[in-house]
Amino acid sequence: MEYTWSENAAAVDLPGFFADLVRCETRLYNDLNDRLREAHGIVTSQFEFLRHLRDHPGARVADLATEFAIGIGATSKAVDRLEKRGWVVRQPNPADRRSSLLALTDAGIELTDAAETIFTARLGELLADSFATSSVAAAAQALAELRSVLERDRTGMPMG
């Protein structure tokens, strides 16, 4: 049985769409992982955390967990690893002494900026091989809209 979704007479094989979406994400993530590991000794998830902390000063572990839709325990352990490598520090939260505010160290900022150059260049190469610029823009818009709805409805958030 084929499961399709149709709007304006354009039928979409939803299970196929999901498979393509997930497999593309996995392959992009793995390739970027390899590049970042080779160039900077970090993996994509570490880069994403560092970039988020650079772009959102004063974020907490809970903020990272929400952003990446992962559990607080796993997020805290990941931050511990970044802290041990000297890229992140925990600072007292004046508004809530039960939590800490996270900040990048100078080394963390330097690493994030250098890794972002590699990350962006490689992702651009991968996308350029497959899409016209207008298609990338349309895909980015569609995914941003989907993400917005999923986050608004708290769909797929870990429990606890």
C-alpha cells in the first residue's frame, strides 16, 4: 500500500520522503563529522554546541537540551567534555543558583570560528553538487517552517 499526501495535485510518498530526509541528514552529518575531526579534533555535535553557545551567550544546559531535543543528562555530560577540553566554562547564574550559565573560553571561540569555516565550506560543496541555489533556499524555508511547527507543538522532545 502506498501512502501519499497530496496538495495542489502534487502527490508525495511520505515514507519515501522521510527516508530521504533522514538518510540525507545522516550522510551530511557523517561527512561533516569526518571533516571537523580531521581539521579540529571535534565532531559535528560538539561544533553545534559550541556554535550555539557562541551565538547565545549565557545559555544554560537546559537551553541546549531544548535546542537540540536531547535529554538534560546527555547534554550536561557533553558540556562536561567541552569544559574538560577548555572550550566552555560554567558560571554562576545570578537568577537561579541551581543552574549555571555557559560561556565559551577564548580557545572555544577560536575553535568555533575556525571549525565554522570548514563546516560551511564543506556543506556548501555538498549542496552545490545537488541543488541550484533557488532549490536550497526553498528547501531551507520548508525545513525552517516544519521545525517551527514541531518546536511550537513540542513534538519529539525527550521526556524527563
